[in-house]
Amino acid sequence: MKKILIFLMLFVSFVFAKVNLNTATVQELEQIKGIGAKKALEIIKYRKEHNFTKLEDIMKVKGIGKKLFEKIKNDIEIKSQKNNKKKQ
């Protein structure tokens, strides 16, 4: 029974985990509702030239406006690549 509870807790935390815009893969970005392959590639293209420093920066990506931002803002986060590497 303990194993089932632990598994469920890990699964729920994974399902509801936010996607880090500075490190996410195309596949991870595509898990965000409203972000398909094309927008995921645009996000990666943007971050190669600019680091995301705040959530609103995603609206600078081609194809992502205020309406989509409002839908996805609770599913994304900004962490620097440097901080993310320390945690791994």
C-alpha cells in the first residue's frame, strides 16, 4: 500500500510540474496545452538568443500573445540553466 501511495504522489507531482522555459525540450514544451511543435521550436529558437527572465518574456516569441499567455502562465516557470544544473 505504501508503494502505491508513493507512486501516486510522484505521478501527481510530475503531472502538475511546471515547465522551465530555459531548459525544456521540444517534447516537454509540447505538453503545455496550446503549445505544439511549431511554437515549441519558436520558444527554443528565441531562448538561443535571449534568456527568459520573466514569464511575460514568452509573449516575445512568434505566435504567442496575451491570450495564450493567460492560458499557460500557470504551467510555465523561469529558472536559470545554472540553477537547474545545481539541482540535478
